[in-house]
Amino acid sequence: MAAQNGTTAPAPSVADAPARRELAGSPFLEAARGRRPSRLPVWFMRQAGRSLPEYRALRAGSGMLQACLTPDLTCEITLQPVRRHGVDAAILFSDIVVPLHLAGVGVDIVPGTGPVVDHPVRTSADVDALPELTPDRVEPVADAIGLLLPELDATPLIGFAGAPFTLASYLIEGGPSRNHERTKALMRSEPALWHRLLGRLAELTGLFLRRQVEAGVDAVQLFDSWAGALSERDYREFVLPHSAAVLGSLADAGVPRIHFGVGTAELLGAMTSAGADVIGVDWRTPLDVAAVRAGGATPVQGNLDPAVLFAGQDAIDAEVARIAAEGTRTAGHVFNLGHGVLPDTDPDVISRTVETVHAQPV
């Protein structure tokens, strides 16, 4: 239920969800909780997907949203990089617009373009017309998680969702945008409408993540892909309350909450204050510097430039060693890229990089 000030009221508790898997000693979970694990853990954003030939073969003839909502297909795609690369966590194969689609918003993922919305949301009537997501509509995702858990054995599973600001940008712009001009215009010209829209999206996102937690994921990541387009002042006024509502709805869930955005060097402190247990860092800021900006007490995740994976093994090894050394000066470090795996990345290079990460001192 939306509060009168435009933020989102506390969500129902997830404390009574079924007992979680016992994953004692998981390097990923240990690092995410600010402990020193037995080895430096690593997973990669977009580790499941176009870089893998087995993914391309499996996806032939099926659309993105169809793949995200067909449990056995989702399960297999999520498992592929775990088998091939030996990463320390799986991330549920999905897309940030999946909850919008499940709610009944007309959205499709167009190859070569990205999410495209049938009817952009730009007026009060448009916001009123947005359909609500209900738990039963998330069952295909929960079913996929149910298939995954026994297959993953001791490997943690990360659930994820898009943050309210990024979802709002897609809805308002009608698709991807370089400058987010319509989004920023609505944000400033009609702040009450803006907060009402983001309140609705925070409810949707919180429900989507809570259902994943109830189904058994071991951590969650909130992606705010476009937050870096904002100043810190605008982020704190127009975005922070709604991301905080989402992350706050999971405060009693017992799982680490990762918060990540691209180009967010100036926002790291604000994003951490939204309720992050781990703050994701892109490649533009040294990891130890980012940790200080985030307050110094929060574990960090990142932050190899995805393009470095094209530079040859010597260059990759040097960058991994540098980042790992920076990570020893933080409250906890989960190794990752500073954004997603690029489509043309050689899968064998990814596997060798995992081995290099695992060889680093912690």
C-alpha cells in the first residue's frame, strides 16, 4: 500500500518463509556478510546468456520473456555458467521487465533494442491504469527456483529485480534512452505523480523479490541500471525513498541484499544507505575508494571492466590481482565485473578468469 507521502509502506514480512538451505562455508555468502571466506568468491553479471554457445542453442526459437517464464528452460540457462565456469554463485536467469510483463504491462524485449513498452506512462491516468502484480503471477519464477535448488547443491542462488527508477525510465521513455529526458522532465515537473509512480513500482519490485526469497533464493540483487544518470541530490530526493522501500521490505529475510548501478560513483553512499548489505561497483572507481564512499563498513562487489576480458590473459591476470588487492582493504569482497559479460566474450577466458580469481589471497 502506498503511503501518503508517495513512498511505499512496509511490505509483509518474509520472516515466516520456509527454512533456508544450509550453505555453511559458501565463499560468496561469507564475503557478502563481511567475513573472510576460504577463497575470493566470484560470479559475473550476465554470466548466463549470449556468450555461451550452449545458451544460444537452447534459446533458438524462443523469445526472451518466454525463456524467463518457462521454468525448465530458466533452470537450465541458470545452471549453464555454473557448470562451465565454476563460479561461486548462480543468478536466476531473468530480465528486469519480467515483473512488469507478469503484471500485465504491454512490454516486449526486442532483439538489438531491449525492452519496448506498448504505451508509455506519462500522465496521471497512465499511472492509474498500471496493473498490479499479484503473487500467483510470479509462480513460473518460483517454480524455476524450485527446480534449481537441488541442482545447485551447495552453490548459492541470487534472485534479482530492476529498481523502481530504472523501471520508471523504461515505462516513461517507452524503451532504452540515452538521456532519460522524458523521465527527468516528469520527475521535476510533476513530483507528486513521480512519487506515486515509483511507489507503485516499489510495491511491484518488492513483491517480485519477496516471492523469490520465499521460493528459496540465497541472496538478491537490485539493479538500478540507469541511476548513474542522476545527480546525488536528485537521487536522494526522487529515488532513494523507493529503493529503500524495496530493500527494507527484505530486511527480515535473512539474505544478503546487493545494490548495483552503472556510473554511480557519486551515488555509492546514498545507494548503500537505501539498505544494501553489499554495494556493487562498476569499473570506473577503484574498489577500495568505492568502499570508502559507501561508508567503509559495507562489503563491495566488483569491479573488473568487462572489456578487459578481450585483452589477453596477462592483462586480465594483472587486473584481477589489482582488484583483489584493493578488495583486501574493504569490509568484504565479492569479485565480479563492473557490469555484465559482453556477448562476444570467449567463454574459455571467463573460465580461466575464475581460476585466477580463486588463486588470489584473501
